[in-house]
Amino acid sequence: MSAQNDKILFLSDTYYPGWKAYIDGRQTNIYRANYAFRAIVVPGGVHTGKFIYDPDSFKIGYMISFLSVGILAIFLFLLSISRKSNI
């Protein structure tokens, strides 16, 4: 991206929580544009921009799934020990 003055970069995809924007590796604010879209302010000069989708809901879901599999593994282990002792 290059501009002589500060500009607004408008993206016509849906604004949704969990998006993070970076300009030259530094995080910047994402603004809601036209109610449904995203925009960021790009300072004058030559810059590199990046958008990353990193929602907290995904991290929470991942942790819940990981814990559930762990609990299931412990339950199955205890069940197998219980069956061996009853034989």
C-alpha cells in the first residue's frame, strides 16, 4: 500500500469480531464501515497491511474439545481397569 496522505482502506467483506489488522507488523484498529464492512486508517507512505481472523470463540471451543477428549480418555482408561479387576 502506498499513499501520500493518510487514507482509509475499505474492505467490502463482512465486519465480524475476531478480525485483527496489522500495518507494518503493528496492530491497528478496525472500524465498522457502512455498518457491515471493515476499514482501517493507513498513514501516508509505503506500508504492508495484513488481516488475520483469530476469534476468541475458536480458542474457547478448541480448549473445550481438548478437555472433553482428555476426560473421555481418562474415563475409558478407568473403565478398562475396572473391567480387568472384575475378571
